[in-house]
Amino acid sequence: ESLREKTEFIQLNQAITRAANEAESVEDAMQIALDQVCAHTGWPVGHVYLFDEMLGDLAPTKTWHLANAEEFKTFRRITEATRFASGIGLPGRVLASGQPAWIMDVTKDPNFPRAQQAMEIGVRAGAAFPVLVGRQVAAVLEFFSDKSVEPYEPLMEVIAQIGTQLGRVIERTRAETQLLAAKEQAEAATQAKSRFLANMSHELRTPLNAVIGITEMLIEDAEELGQDDSIEPLQRIFRAGKHLLHLINEILDLSKIEAGKMEFHIEEFDLPSLMRDVTTTVEPLAEKNGNLLTVACPEDLGAVRADQTRLRQIVLNLLSNGCKFTKDGKVSLDVTTETSGSAEQVVIAVSDTGIGLSQEQVGKLFEDFSQADSSTTRRFGGTGLGLAISRRLARMMGGDIEVESALGEGSTFTLRLPRIASMESDDHEVTAPAPDRSVARNANRENFRVLVVDDDKTARELMRVMLAKEGYDVVTATDGEAGLELARRLRPSLITLDVIMPGLDGWDFLKEIKADDALADIPVIMVTMLDQPDRGFTLGASEYLTKPIDRDRLKQMLRKYHVADRVRHVLVVEDDEATRRLLRSIFVSNGWEVCEAENGNVAIERLTGPRPDLIMLDLLMPEMDGFEFLERLREFPDFESVPVVVLTAADLTREDHLRLNSSVEQIIQKSGLSRKDLLNKIGELISQHADDSPDTGARP
């Protein structure tokens, strides 16, 4: 009998422990314990008290086991209205001692405040057990029997063990709660930090935008007036402003990476073009230190798919460091590709013959705010964040940066990046590039009018002067409401838009513009302190610039959307009359003059007329097909830069694609042709070639 009873107690303990560990809450675990113990013992009443840390006593709960709820409702009501201090009543004794307590007959116990109610409902024996977290009583389990029962040690031991298991459940739950609270606190701190940095970014960049912009204008004025004595000090101010901007951007970049808020805009772009752009930027620094800058980047490297801005930032940082830490030496940029497994990688190596690094210095080079040593900071300046940020950005795009260096001999930093970037985790935000909305609009417009919407007077005036110098017709608005009214009245060619404005802010302004059919196709360039391009693109912005404004980049964007004030010509080479009619209607409605040819022979004859800005070419035609036309087109050197878009209904083979690659800009399948798609393709091509197209004229 003793063995069977012992086995039952073990099974009871195991069942409660297992169920309690699987319970979703402490209350559920307590309920399971009450039900199981009462089922095993036949006790009709079970209840739980929780220790109140604020008041230092036991508080009743709503957790009960009642064999007959109606019979025990008065006892329950009295119990739930009673709190027990240490040493008072049955649960108070457990709180005082931390040990189980057993009363054979509660109706005769002088330290049982509910004796009268117990007598009325026939309750006799009472037992209570501590639930311990460490040595602290966290709860008390209270049970009652309708019989006078003597304490039974084996049962008391089992229930005490159950109390210990429940204590572990409470301890684990508390730890989880504390962890969640700490996590929420950390997230709140991160959000507060992000808000602070965003506000500081705005507060710092607003005056900095004025300093850089006005100084740049003064330099231009001084150069035009021949005031040579003023140029050099103004350039010092300009360089100091740009340097301060660089430091601010590095600190903000690091904070965004740490907060998981770094945004990536994955797009396809030409790698050699980007390398040319970066080396052009860094050439003045190389010349300043008397360095020879060499570049080896084959033009046939082609396109990569990554975040162009971030890749530019990484390479520019590596090249700038090479030029900064080298004097009267050599800095080299070598770009190649290699295969790693089945994936192709781009390898960008920056080498210099500068001061070099020791192995100890290399070991801490990529740490935040770390430079080779304190003398480096004093001599060369900087935050020590550039390389740390560059490596993190590289790794986020699936690549990495390695370094080889010898003290006094120079260094080589090697960036490896997948040709198609693979984002390593979800700790940062990835957005697709914005659709290019650069459709050729109103090519016959007498003036290219730009509407500048910005509440900051200095920023507004800087933008007005800058655009006016470039020959644009500029209209300004001091807030979103005024800008919206001007946009509806004037229908400008392009809008530059600030975000942080009173009343109607930039985001709401953009929503209003894109919801208006008459204004939706106007390109909008966001010009703001906020670094939230993904939000702008999602709402329909065409481009995104962060203040202080990079004038060269702004000019490039404006050229992209500014179609020259002359009639554009397209040559449509297509044997299908219905397709020719469709193309003609699209081009004519957008201000183009259209010349048609039903086959390649006729198209060759048409080349003696006005030089086209674009050729739309079918491949499968009678007499002379598109392939032969392209070969004949090579005989006309003046037409080499004219973009050719192939329109075809045929399924092209790999060999066909290879034949066309060197001769055409784009291939459009007729089966997927729509007016919108075609206009978008044309807009992209004309944007790319707008600056290259000479004036039209007859060809002999």
C-alpha cells in the first residue's frame, strides 16, 4: 500500500509540474495545481493567495477550486474580502514561517478569522503551503476538507514540492516579464534616441544648409567679379561646412545602423560609371597631397545590382582614406570580378603607399570611433567611424571589407560584394527603387517651370537663385497649402518639396498631388532634412535629396526631367500598320514628330531626313528585317548615339540577344506592350540621352 501511495504521489507531482510548465500564465499554473491536488485528496475547496510586495501581506485571488460553487459562495465572498498579514490566520502562518501549516479543525482554532463561516458550511481541516521564489513566499496554496484530518507528512511533502515547482514558474515568468520590460525600455530609448537624432539632424543641417549654399554662391560671385582675395577664405568656410556635414552624416549613419533603421534602395546601375564618378570626386584630395591616382576599371564590367548610394559611400571612404594617409605617393583603384561558388563577386581594391598600419592597429581598425592611435586623430582628424560604417554597409549587402597593411609601407583595402546584392538580415529596411517617372512631357514648353515648396526662407531663396542661374523659370511657395494652389494653377514642369512644414507637410502635399489626375505626372523631387527616401518613393516622389543640397546632383536630376525646348523626332520602323498607328498616337500626343517606315529599306531612306532622337524597331519585317537594318545603321556614324528600342513579338534566342546587345538600348515584347509601359521606357531613354542629342537638321 505504501509503495502504491508513493507512486501516486510521484505521478501527481510530475503531472502538476508538467502541466504547470506548459501553462500560458501563472494563474493557469496555480489553477492546475488546485484542481489536481483536490482531485487526488477529495478536498472540496482550494484557493490561492498572492504576496503583495507593496503592502507586505497576502491578497486573495479569483483562483479557486470549488466542489460546489453554490454551497461555498459565502465562504468565497468572505475570503475574497480578507487580506492576511504575516502570522494571521492559516495563510498568514505560512507567510511568517515559510513552511506548510495544518489545522485539524479550523472551527476550533483561535487564529482562524473565518471560523464562523467554516462552521456554517461544514469545513473542518485546513492546510496551506508556501510557493517559494528563493526564500521569499510568493504565494500560498490553501485547501480545506469537510473532515477533521490529521497532518499527513508524505502528502505535505508532495504539496510542498509542488509549491517549489510553482515558485519556479513564477520566477521564470518574472524573468520573462523583466526581460520584456527591459526590451521595451531599450526600444523606447532607441526611439527616443532616433527622435533626438532626427531633431538634431534637422537643427544642425538647417543652418549648415545656409552656410554651404550661400558660401558656394559667394564663391561663384567672387570668381565672376575677379575678387581673388575673397575666394580662398570663402573656400575655407565652404570646406569646413562640408567637413562638418560629413561628420554629422557619419554619426547619424551609425545610429541608424545600430537601431536597425538603415534603408537600402536596391537598383541596377553601371559599375564603371559609378567608379568614374567616385574618382572624379576624390581627385582634388589626391592632388592636394601630391598623390598619383590610378584607376583600373574595365568598361565591360557592366551593371551590378546593389544600393548605389551606399556603394559609392564605401568606395569614396576607402579612396579618401588612401589619399588622406598618403603624401607624395600613389593611390590605386582596381576593379575586377571573381567567382565564389556559383555567385559572381565584384572585387574593388584600394591600395596606397601611405603610412600603413601595424598588426595591432589593424585589429581594432573597424571598431566604432577607432583610429590607428590618438596621434592619427590629432594629425588627420575624423571620427574614426568611416571604416566601421563601411564594413557594416558592405556586410548588410552580402559582402565584406578586408585589409592588408605594413607599417610605413601602405595598405590595401579590398571590398568584395555580390554582383547581385543579397541583404543579410531583417535588421534593416530594404526598399525597391522608385519607378522612373521621367516621361517626356510637353516637349514644346516655352519655359521649364520649377515650383519650390519650402517654409524655410533661406533654403527657398537658395533654391530659387540656384535654379534661376541654370536658366529655369522658378516659382516659390512658403508652405504646403500655397504650393498646392500654385501647382493647380500653374501646372509646373517639376516640383521641389520640403517635408517638415507647418500645416500641410510634404508627405500630405505629395499625397494630394498624386491623387489629382491633372498633377499626378509632375515629377516631384523631395529636398529635406529627413532621411526617409522609402516613404517618399512609396508616396510617389520621383527623386529624393537630403539637405544640405548637393548642387551637382540636383542639376543632374533637373536635366533628367527637363526635355529640351525643341520638337523631338522618332523613327518608327514597323511593318504592322496597327502597331505603327498606336505608336504614332502615343508619340504625337506627347509632342513628338513621327517618321514611319514599313521595313528596313524604307528606314534607311528616311535617314536622309531629320536626325531622329529615338528609333523604334521591329525585328521581323519583309525585304530588310531589323537585324540587317542594325548592321546597315553602323554605316552612318552620325547615328551611333541614337537610342534604338526593339519591338518584337518573337521569342528571342540567346544568340539573338547577343547579336542585339551591342546595338540596341532595350527590347520590348509586343505581347506586353501598353501605353503606360511604353511611355515609361521612352521617358527613361530620352532622359539618358537628352543632353547628347544635337539640334535637328537635314542630313545629306
